[in-house]
Amino acid sequence: MTSTETILNSPAPAADRRRWFALAIVMTAAFMDLVDVTIVNIAIPSIQREAGASVSQIQWITAGYALAFAAGLITGGRLGDIHGRKRLFLVGIGGFTIASALCGFAANPEMLVASRILQGGMAALMVPQVLSIVHATFPAHERGKVFGLFGAVVGLGAVSGPLLGALLTEWNLFGLEWRPIFLINLPVGIAGLILGRRFITESKAPRALKLDLVGVALVVLGLVMLLYPLTRGRELDWPLWGHVSMAGAFVVFAVLVAYEKRKARVDGSPLVELSLFKVKSFAAGIAVQTVFGVGLGIFFLVWTLYMQTGLGWSPLRAGLTGVPFSIAVSAAAGMSVQLLVPRFGRKVLQAGALLMAAGVLLYIWESERYGMSIASWQMALPLVVMGAGMGFIVAPLTDAVLSEVPREHAGSASGLINTVQQMGNALGLGLVSVVFYGAMADRLAPAEVGPAFVNAFQHALGWVAAVMTAIFLLMFALPKRPAQPVEGAEGAPSAEVTKEPELVS
């Protein structure tokens, strides 16, 4: 097989076309993952209604994916460095396609939850290879154009996911109800698998770190011990074992820290590079990413439940209502990186947090004012304000967090940032049972469902506003003016580089 270096240095037109085909393939896979995350949210009420899923099962359909994805990100990247990024990409996209089929043909909610966890694990093998393959295939002077394209793909995924999910659910293709939201991945995944074998060139890191499977096991154990009682607690009337499990999770995390310190001394390849937390801006940034993930996890699930179950809207109407939010996120993200952050630095991120908090409070006010008669256009203003705030945060945050991290640890730091955001997202989804379902009665008459969901939505948004305020305060520990984005040395392990295009530029 032709080496990566040969492709990079060869002026042959065929080689040039080959790498652009490879780029299209990996970007399509990244798009598939992004859409899969957003497409499921809009179909959640339909799944709950038609599959008979319980509240905790609904939470695990989303949280299980996020948890498996978070737990496997760093390991997936390192496996790519060790065994070859093309090989792991193909394993990931093949497994993701199989898991999508299992989701689509799930016979019951339990099978759907298990298939979603498998899907998240396969995404953790696939997604870290995407930017690693780009990094190994394109020379530095071309990457700006490549990451610009990647940013467009991310924006398109954010906008099209909810709409696609709404349309597929609304159309009820072949009487399959919500199932096409998963089955649509099959032709895309099969095409990516076939074309990827032909056009993607294999690459490995020259000195890949060893796997830290014990570290991964401790992370997963701690999160499950924390999340499972949170999601089931309300249904089971908060049993004693749930409180013991949640307390025990923090003991597991303490064991993880001690183990990672020891592993760093023994062989220098821990799952978590704890020395990074000595960098004040990085430690604060990790806290921001985690808390931000919690806020987003709460908001997106309760927002969908509010519109479809509370207000009784169709999936299509709910999906169209979210379009102003997605457009505002994309527009603000581009503006923040190109125009605002170079001039105003950290203040842009803090303005984003305040804008999100203001948008949430405005949403609460409008929901209270209009109640069950609220219209989509009346939601547009708070959604645009929230979207603009989110765009000001998501695009420049990673660069701000990495700006003071030593160059040799840029890959580990990038992976850890994305891992904790996914973990925060899973935690936020778990907290929905507390901040949303906990605000309504256990048994509701049909006439009480709508008002109860509206009231619970307002209650949950109060928590989201508090989260955004906390993020604003945490951001004071970030550098006032982030340095240029950190990029690892050419050919260095890029195991943990994941799907956000701002991680490497």
C-alpha cells in the first residue's frame, strides 16, 4: 500500500484525487455521527409513545450513547495510533452501521438502549480517526481549507439533524414509525466502508502510547454508579442502594486519580494526563466543558419533551422551531473565531455564557406568559439569543483551554476536553429525572399532562440558567487572550483529536 508520505509528496493528479476522496469519506462519517446525535432527540417522544419506553429508558437512549462515546474516545484514538487509523476507522464505521441496524430493528426498549450504547462505542472508534486521517493526509498549508470545509459540515449537521429526524418520524416510511432515523445510516455506512477501503491511506503514530484499559474501566464504572441511580431513582422512590452507589462513584474516581498517578510514574501512558491540571487555564477549561455539557444535556432533552409531549406539537413543527437556534449557533461560531476573539479574547466566551443565560430566562418568561398557546415564532427570539451565546462559546473554547498547555500534551488535552464534555452531557441527561420529571406528579390525568410539562420545562430551564452563570464565573480563570491554537508536532500521536474542527487549525 502507498504510504502516507508518498501521497503527501506526490504531485500525481491521481494521488491528489485519492486524498480528496478520502476527505469526503471521513467527513461523511463525521456528518453521520453529528446527525445521529441530533436526529434522535426530536424522535424521543415518538419512541416513548410507540415503543412503550419508560422515563429512565428514554434517558438511557441518549445518555447511554454519550457515556459510551465519552468512555471510548481516548482509547479509540490510541487504538488508531497503534493499529492504524484507516483500520480503526473502517472497524468503527462498520460497527456503527451494524449498531444502527440493531437500533432500527430493536424489538423492545431494552434492546434499543443496548444498541445505542454499542453505537456510541463504535462512534468512539470512528470519530477520533477523522481528523487524525486529515492530519496525516494533508500538508499543513492545506489544512486551513480542509478545516473550513469541516466546519461547514459541522454546521450543516447541526441544522439538518433535527429537520431530518422530524421528517423521517412524520412521514412514517413503510409504517416503520421512528425506526428510519437509525436505518438511514445503513446505506451511508456501507458506502463509507467500501469506499474507505479503497481511498483512505493507512497511517500510524511512530510512538503510540499504550492502552490504559484499567483507567477506562474505572471511568465507566464511576459514571455508571453515578448515572444509573440518577435515572432510576425517581421511579424507584430513591432507594438506599442508589445513594450508596452515587457516593461510591466518587470513591471510584478517587481510585482513578491514584491509579493514573501511579501509571504515569510506571510507564508514562496514563489515560488521563494529570499533570495538565497544574495548568490553571486548562483545569478551569475542563470544568467549563463539563458543566457546559451538563447544561446542554438537560436543555435539549427537556426542550423536545416540552414541545412534543407538553404542547402536543408534531415532530416536524418541533424540528422547524429549532432552525433559528441552529442558524444562530453556526453564524455566531464563525463570527467569534474570525472577528471577535482576536480582538476581545476571553470576553467573547463570557458574553456567550451571559447570552445563553439571558436567552434561557427570556424563554422561561415567554413560556409563562403564553402557556399552552405559545407559537413557534414567539420562541424564535430566545432561541436566537441562546444560539448566538452557544456559538460564542463552542467555537473558541477549545483554543482558549489549550492555549497554555505544553505542545507535547496537546493531543491528550484535546481528547480530555471532548471526553469530559460528553461525560457532562451524559450527566445532564441523567439529571433530567431530577430537574424535569421531579417537578411533576407521578400520575397525571390526560388534561394535566400539558400544563405539568410546561411547568417542569420552566423549572429545568432555571437550572440551565444557573449552569450558564456558573460557566461565566469559571471563565475568569481562562487566559484573557488565548494564544494561537496548539498543534502537535508533525506525525505525533493525534489519538485524542476528535470531531470539533477547532481542535486543530
